[in-house]
Amino acid sequence: MVTTITSNKPVRFGFLLLPNASLADFGIATEVLTRANQLAERRVYEFLPLSLSGEMVTMSNGLKMPVDLPLAHAPKLDALVVLADEVGIDISADELAKTINGQLTEQTALIGIGCGSYWLARAGLLSGQRATIHWQEINRLTEEFPDVIVSSNLFEMDSNRMSGAGGAATYDFMMALVAANLGHEFAAQLSEVFSMERLRPGNERQRIPLATRIGGSQPKLTEAVSLMEANIEEPLTTDDIAYYVGVSRRQLERLFKQYLGTVPSKYYLELRLNRARQLLQQTSKSIVQIGLACGFSSGPHFSSTYRSHFGITPREERAQRSNPGDGKA
């Protein structure tokens, strides 16, 4: 990975923009590097926008982005970031592989953002590595490249092969790189520049819509989960949920078991606990207030249930907020 900085030489990032790449991902990534330089009051990072041909790239929002160089003519890079927002763009995987391999050294970190990991896999550069991708393309990456260890995490750091899901996860990923380079205290200060209260670790899962996970053929199950999500503070009973969606309790339990591998009550409890965890990490509400907001009748009940599920108490979870961790999955 991009190693801890021990000299005044800037860490050089090259951003390879594939056709229709996300301008948001490019903007987030480069803004983190720019703001890190400003906070450090020195040029810790430098970056170059690149394309395969050296010509400007049409981004996902239709804007044309000028680049500095074609990738083949780029100077030595410490990290090469492949930015892609689609898997169906018309480029040659062989050409991509040849050009990237011409720039790699043993020390170069190779990073895919959004659908960038798909194109790195197409180029044969992720074999045996852990990787993630935007949730919409997880199944495709898994099916087409069985030699890649695919996760649904926000980002992955596997040696000098890394990947991020794109979108807001790009911020978390870049901040994890900064933390690895300049320390967690510096990253915490930098997150304040962005008015962000929490840095999400890499092993936090992407939120994948239920309809995507189970398909659109189970509207009763989707409706039941929506009811649970809308009634966190005052939980409904399983009988109530079954009544509101128009099925029997037994039918509802069968749907949950078949498609989600659990029973309604356990799924509901996990929803409430995950919401509590989010509030503990992202707000300053008291632990008692959070427990009540997530449907727990008392502080001790909330604490014991939370510890049984996550392995730590709510108080310990709150204490960890000041140290976001290293982001490794």
C-alpha cells in the first residue's frame, strides 16, 4: 500500500480516467489530497489526471475533463487509481493491461474506484486479491472473475492492490490512505475540515437495497422490512407486521427464513442495533437516549443486548469514535 511518509518527497497519484468515470469520485479523491497538503502546510501529495490516449475524457455527467498525459507517458507513480463508473464501456482490456503493466513497479499501489476494480480484474491484475466494487456490480464481478475474492465492503486494502465502492466510500477510502501515511490524529483533524464526524472503516458493508438482494418478486417481504425500518423507536410485533402486510405470521416467517436466512424478530433486532451503532458513532446523544430511540426500554437491557451482538458495550463503542481505526478489512 502507499506507505508511511518518511521523506519530504511528495507521494504521486495518477488518476486514470476511463470513459464516463465519475466526476464526483475524482473530485472527492483529489480534494482529500489537496486539503491534506493544506493542513500539513507542505506538499505531501501530488496528482495527475490521466487517460489512455492522452485526450480529454467525457465524464459520467457529460463534462469533458482535460488530462495531463496519456498513462503510457506518465512519470513514476506511487499510486495508480483507475476510475470507472461503468463495466460496459468500449475499451480494450488488453490495451489497458499492457499500459498499466508498463507503469507498475513492485512498490506501486494499484487502486480501483467504483467500477475500476472490474477493469483491473479484466486486465488480469486482481487474481487472488480481495476486492470490492459498487454494490450494483458485485454479482457480475463475482461471476466473471472467480479468482478474485469479492466483498461487499466499503473498501479493501490487500497489500498493494486496493479498491473502493465509489461515491461516499471514496472519501472513507482516501482518508484511510491519509491515516496510513500521516497517522490517525492527522486524519481526524482532516475529517474536521470536511465537517465529518466519523470515518467509516473499510470492513463496514455497503448498504445494498433489499429489493436488489432478493429480487423484485417478493413485495410482501420488502413491505415488511420497510415497516420495520419505519418503526425503530416503537417496534411492532411480528403479528402486527404480518397483519399490516396481509399475510399470516407463518407465511411471514417462511419468507424471512427463505430469503434472508433468519426470523423476523432477529432481523428486526439487528436493524435496531445497527441503527443504535450509527447513532453512537455519528451523534452526541446520550447512550440512554439512543437506547430509547432504538426501541429498548432500559439502559441495562440496551447495553447487554448490544454487547451480545457486537462484542462491546455501547460505552466502548462511543469511546472508539475518537480513533477511527486503520480501515483494513
